[in-house]
Amino acid sequence: MEIRVSLVLLVLLLVAGAALSASRPHAVIDPSDSDTRALAELEDAAGLTRGDLDLTRRLATTYLRLGQAGLAIAAVRSAPPELARDPLLTHRLSQAYEASGRVDDALSTAQLARARCRTPAGASVCSLGTQAAIDMHEEALTMLVRWGVQEPRRDTRTALAYRLAQRTARIASLGLVAPAEP
């Protein structure tokens, strides 16, 4: 009797194990989704034309939006050197570093993005919107570094830093405070 019960249990375990191993894996990205297809097309286009600044920017931005900071870093870092000097692409790299928890790298890259918005003669090569976004991001990162934030995604002080940076940017845009010297 004991042998029969043991055999029945063994057979049930084998059937359950076979059923579990035969199940299909669940992908994080759904291949039938239109956004996934658009990302695949963007990746293909960026891979075929490595020197296209707009495609590289869009790819890095898309990766950031999807929460794939490592892929955004890889997309920017693998761009040709002439593209990597673009202030907005440098800003995307800073955002990706922050999203991956590398706050010190994010701050130094944000400072580099701000510097790249200026020509040696001091003229701005960035639009006012881009300059404001870079400045606000740098300001928030400065606070995060000062406060010792190591994991920006999990630390509640991150939201506070961005609110304060946004408030400073709004006041500066009204002309009530002189903007910080670069």
C-alpha cells in the first residue's frame, strides 16, 4: 500500500513538473505590441545609421522612458565621438546615469552638458528649453549629491530635489533671480 501511494505521488510530481517546464516563458516586452515594434524599428535604424544624431537621441530617450537606463547609456556611449559632444545627448547620458543610481557620474555629466551648451565665446548653442532642462537637472543632482542620496529611484528626497530645482528654474525664468554663473 505504501509503495502505491508513493508511486502515485511520484507520478503526480512528475506530471506537475512536466506541465511547469512546458509552459511558455513570459517576456517583459511583448513582441506583438506596437510600441515594441516601434522600438525595434528605431534600434534597427539607429544601428544602420550610427551617425544620425536625431535617431541616437530618440533611442536614448525611448530607453529612458522604458526604464532601461543601461541600454540608454550603451546607446549614447557607443555613438560616434562627434555625436557624443551634443549637449542634449550628454543630458540624456546624465539622466541615464541617475536612473542607474550613479549620482556622482550623473552630476559630472550634467555639468558637462551645461558646458557644451556654450561656445568658447560664451554664446549659447542650446535652445532656452534645453538649457533650462539641463540647468534644472544639474541643480537637482547637486542637491542629491549634497544630501548623500545613493539610490535616487527609491529615495524620497529625489522628488524634493526636483521640486526645489523646478521652483528655482521658475523663479529664474520670471527674472526675479539672477541665473547662476556657468
